[in-house]
Amino acid sequence: MRARSAAAGLALAASILAAGCGSAARTGSGAPGHSPPTAPALLATSLTTAAGTWAVAVMGGSAASHNNFWQLFVRPAGTSRWKLVTPPGVADNGGLVLADAGGRSLITAFRPSQYLTFTPLSVTRDSGRAWAVAGPLDAALADSPDALAASPGTQRLLAVLTTGTAKLADPGYSRWTTLVTRRALAATPAGRRCGLTSLTAATFTASGEPMLAGSCSRPGTAGIFASQGGAWRSAGPALPTRLAGQRITVLRLTRTATGLAALLVAGASPTASLVAAWSSSTGTGRHWVLSPPVRLGDAELTSGSFGPSGSAAIILNGQHAQAIAGPAGRWLSLPALPSGTATLTPGASGGYSALGVHRARLSIWQLGPGSGAWQNTQTIKVPIQFGSSG
């Protein structure tokens, strides 16, 4: 947690912090399904908005001792330096989930941890300089980087809960209503074709229609759904023949500047593979372009991020990374990542930033276009209050 004074409007911080001590059991996000070779959560990720590039990483010490503190950093548009902008005053051991609210605005959700049973929300409208309370969501947000999404234009919020329920809120976010449950979505014609077992992500189409994604038990089906006139339709891409016999999990589904983008895992280790998918700028999910599959095997996927123009980068255990420039590209292996790399962010010029974590120190490494070596360009010392959440 950052050791700086709380911004105006964070009056409930003390009660949130008090609720954050102790421990609580974790709930599931739906019916049990197959287990792709991925980390339990891919919350260490990055997000590119009009304000710049935002990145999330966990720092500090042991999660078992509640010394793991999630931090938020931003590289403002047009600059090369990263800044620490974690919203103050709220226990963040459970992880941070981001939603692009347009312009210089961002909404940050604090996932429940320990005795905290609801999800506090903070909003910035000036690229992280000041934060104010929004919401909160009186439920536990799912542990997915795309569990929260803001609608373009209307600023409605869509959230996926650990229970498998999707909820909607209008601006102000003081009242949340149930959009659909996993069970109800699984009972629709689109859900039955998928054999929906869990919900993993939420976003909106360009016109503001809610979209949800999840895991399918029926082979060869990508579980992406769009709500239209109160009915749910299948909105996932058609998969190539080589993946037709594999069960599919949608790990990520988000909006980028160029449309919708998704990461899908097909199968399970040791034969699992990953595919990136992009929809057009209209963002309806009716037309998709797929990347070539990248073989995962037994590797564990620990982070996945999208950048400008649909570029994507993933981190695998063992400090390995793969990246793709966009719909017309192919997956490339990047040079071995610097020690401690938690988050990999694609840049606008084709380069990458690696955020390396060493307890309370963050090291920023850059890989320029065509370069074969990482260069250390910045170090940020983060004020961690060890023992404050034990």
C-alpha cells in the first residue's frame, strides 16, 4: 500500500482497511470445467488508453503473510517515464482490476481480500494525479483482468463476480443490477452450444452492448457472447480445424483503440496452445481475425497484455515472452526477460517495456524495435508498509 495521504473523498478508507485484516475463503466463478495451463489470475497486466499506458504489478513480500501489495503505474501519453499512481487509502492485497473510462479517466477496482467482502472502486479523471471514491460494488469481483469494463459513451460499468454473476451499474455506480448469471447464460441457445462452465471477462461493443466471455466444455467453441435486445447471441470467432477438437477458454476479452481483442487457450497441457483474436473497429464481434497458434505445452501463462494497434505480449514462466504486432503479424519470441519481470507492455513504436519487481523496487527495462537486448531506463522505489495488512 502506498504511504501517502488519501485524496479527498476517500472517507471510508479506514473502514475498508479495518475490513482488510484477517483471512477469507475464495469463491469460484462458476461450474467446474477443464483447467488450461494458466495462472489462477492474470492481474499483472497493462492497459493502453488515451491517457497513456497503465500497468499493474504485485510488489512487497509473501502473500501468505499479507505483505503482497498491488501497485498501479502509468506512463502518460507522449512521455517515456513511468509514475506510481496507486489509489491511496484502500487495502489492495487482493489485486487491482482496471477499466478505461475514456479520456484521462480510469476506474480501479480493489478485489476483496482477507475480511473485505465487497469491491471498493476509485476513479481518476486526471491520469492518476487525484483519486475519488466511486461505487462500491457490494460483492466480490472475479480475479480476472477483464472482470470490469466501462461502456464507451454511457460510462456504464459491467462487472463479473466470483459467483459467476454479471452486474451492471449506471454512472455513480451506487446501484448495481443483475444482467445475467452464468447458469442463466448457459441455458440459452448460445450458452448450450458452448457448454458454458465459467465466466472470465466482460466488455462492451462499440455501440454499448454488454459482452461476456468464459470457458466452454464443448470442443471447438469460443465462449464469447453479446447481449442484443435482451437476448444473448454467440459472438466468438470460428476456430480453425486444428483446434476443433479442443476445449476453449477465453482468458482475456477487452476493447482497444482498434476494436475488440481476446486471448484464447485451446486444450490443456502438455498440448495447449494460445490464440489471439481481433474484431473490427465497429467492435460487434461478428467478424474476427485470428493469430497463428502459439504452443504453450506445459508452460504457465502469467501475464497477457494488449497494446496500441492490437499488439499483444504474453509472459510465460521461466522469463520467456512472446509478442505479436497485431492481426497481420505472427508470434515472435522476445529476448529473455530481465529478472523479476511481472508485466510486459507493448509500446506504440513497436518496442516493449518490462516491469521488474524486486520487493519494494520497480525496474523499468526497454526493448527497442529490432533490438536484441533489454536496457534498464528507470527505477522506482515504492513505499511499502510491510506488516500493515497482517
